[in-house]
Amino acid sequence: MSERNLVSWTCLISGYARREKAEEAVGLFFEMIKEGIMPNSVTMVCVISACAKLGDLGLAERACDYNGKAGLKCHAYVLRKGLENWDSIGNVMIDMYMKCGSQEWTCRLFDQMSNKTVVSWNSLIAGFLRNGDVEAAGRTFNEMPESDPVSWNTMIGGLVQQSMFEDAIHLFRVMQNEGIKADRVTMVSVASACGYLGANGLAKWIYNYIEKYEIHLDMQLSTVLVDMFARCGDPESAMTVFNKMKERDASAWTAAIGAMAMEGNGKRAVELFYEMLREGVGPDQVVFVAVLTACSHGGLVREGMEIFKTVKEIHGISAQIVHYGCIIDMLGRAGLLREAFDVIKNMPMKSNDAVWGAFLAACKTHKNDEMATYAVDMISESSPDKAGIHVLLSNIYALGGKWTDVAKVRMSMKERGIKKNPGSSSIEVNGNIHEFTSGDEFHPEHTHLPNARRNEELEKQVMSPI
């Protein structure tokens, strides 16, 4: 260009930033400054966003030949020019520092902002959650002078990301009590939380809520609902949602195939896989995990091996260790231990605990203590203190009546201080999720546990609007 002005520079910087070329965008910014072109607020938003995408203030330094860090230099420029009180710049700087893991700088910047908008508060909360600081996020959320649906969605979604599913459901109920209308984003998070909790009564209520308030069922929300019902042990409802979908991508097909896998209907899962191919939807690595798992649980060895063969040959996808794990599990369940062992030895990558764990479980099922001992030795090389494998080996010996070997394993565990943690499970009672630990007599609902399942069968679970 014969003449490069602020607009052309800003367009170029913005284009690089949008195309994930953050380092180039930052470099262009300082090149522009060298040429004497002063940025405006739009330019600064673009370059600070680029610094945020780098994810590390130190990485930004390599974007140009300047001493210091690009993110900090951009902030310094903003301060010199008195731009820090411009809402868009202040908010994007909060995002930058949080993505770079610098909470101290973020909080300092936030405290200095004279005009904190709801967007500023939301950016701070999102940053805390992204960095795993749920306590700080909750404290900030409670301190907000006013919140909007984005605030609630950010907090609920963050709790789900941190696997705090019960807390996410609780906050959703508080949101309803506050009169804040849930939207599609809210329900994606809530349905995800419900699926992980396996609370089918709540799952049905969520679906009815979406229909009642006519929340738009796009592909993402529909896919989450399919997965939710599948995890809650309701494949019929999962397929009802799936069959109503007008558009279905690989994720949607994966959820449906997974629903059939969880039900043990491997044949239908395989049919869905080939239906997906006929509709022109290309499979990804996750789809193959779902359909191979279905073949494993359904005892469909021939079908599973045929599908596994197409991963690389037809679809050009490099099989990962998780796919080999599915094949080993499938062969092991079918009692083909020698074939499973050969797959492990011939894998193009090093086997891990999950692979040997699947093989060990198959050895237990088919009472092959010789191969089981070998599997335990392999796992012990990388995870010597893993209690579960030693307990499993002990059980295998017990099934074969080899009590001397059982005693040796138990003694070895005791000498090495290896203890098995007590198991736990959760149950939905009256719309609430309760977690019980094995032998726990202190949970307030422990006396009602024997009746909980029976009550679920005797009465319909009704979730009243909150």
C-alpha cells in the first residue's frame, strides 16, 4: 500500500488476531507504533485480545524484538494514553491477564477501574473460573451490585467445568428463585450437570422445562440432552430427542451411539454408525470410541474389528491408545485373551495403565491368573501404589482357590502401605442428589437409603418450577 493509515493497520491486526495468529498481530501493533501511527480504542482491543490468546505474558515477548512482555507493554501504553477507563479496553485487559494466569494484576486492574460495568464483573468471574479459583469466582459473583443472565450462565457453566455438578444445579434453582429467565446457554450447562449426576427425574424435568418455556433446541442443546438421558439410563428418551433433530453433526451421532452402548444395544449402535456415514457425516476419533465401546459391550467382535480396520484405511484417522483400549476390552470380554495380549504387544504406542487394566479385568472374568499376574506387573512398573490392581489380583487368586497367593498379595499391600479407598455412590431422592461412602452411617439420609429406590418406582418424581 502506498499509504497505510490507522484503519488499514487496525484491519490487518484484527484479521491476524481473528485467525489465531496472535504473535503476528502483536508484532504488527509495535511495527505500527514505530511508524508513528497512534492506535485508537478499537486497535487496542484487538491487540490486547491477541495478547490474551497467547496465554502467557512471556510468550508475547517473542512476538517482537522489544524487551519486556507484550501484554505488559500494551497495558503500559494504555495507561500512558489514559485509555484505561474505556470500558472495552478495561474489560479486554481483564481477560488478557486472566488468560495469562496473572490474577494479581487482574485484581489490581479491576480495583482501579472507575467504571465497572456488568461486563467487567463477568470477565473477572469467567477468569477466576477458567483458572480454577471457584471460591474467588463465587465471592465476586455475590459482591456484584447487579447481575445479568450472562453472570448466572458464567457461574453455572464454570461450576460444571470444575465438575461441581450439584453446586451447578443448586445455583440454577437459586437463579429461578431470583426470577432470572434461563436461556439455551443455561440449559446446556444444567443438562450437562444432570447427566453426570445420573438423576433421571431431574432430567425429565429439565426437558419439560425447555419445552414449556420454548427454549430454542439447537444442535448443541439437543446433543447435550441426548447425552443427558443416556447417562441417566433412559435411552428411549435419548433417541426421542435425537430423532427430532433436524441437523446432526458427529457429536450428535456420538451421543446417540453412546446411548445405545450404555443400554448394551451394540447392534443398534453399529447401525447408527453406518447411518451416519450414509448421511455424509465424517466420523472423528470420539465417534470411533463410542461405536467400539458399543461393540465391546454387545459382544460384537467381528463388527468391532471391521470398524477398527476402517479408522486409518478409509477415514484417514490415526488410531489412538483409547481406540486400542476399546479393542482390547472387546476381545477380553469375549474371552479372546491371547488375541487381546497380541494387540497390546503390537500397538504402535506404549501401553498404559488403562490398557493393562482392561486386560486385567478380562483375566479376572475368565479366571486366567497367569496373564493377570503379568498385567499387574506391567501396571506396577508405572503405578506401583495403585491399590485397585492388587485387590483385583487378590480376587482372581481367590476365585481359583489359591489362598496362599491371596495372602502374599495382601501382605505385600500391607508392607507397602497400600490401602484401597472406600467406594462411593450417589442417588437421587426427592430431587436432591445424595452421595454415600461405603460403610457411611453418618449421612443424614442413610436410614432412608433402602427405601429410596422403591420410592422411585412407587411414585412419580415431580419437579415443581423453582
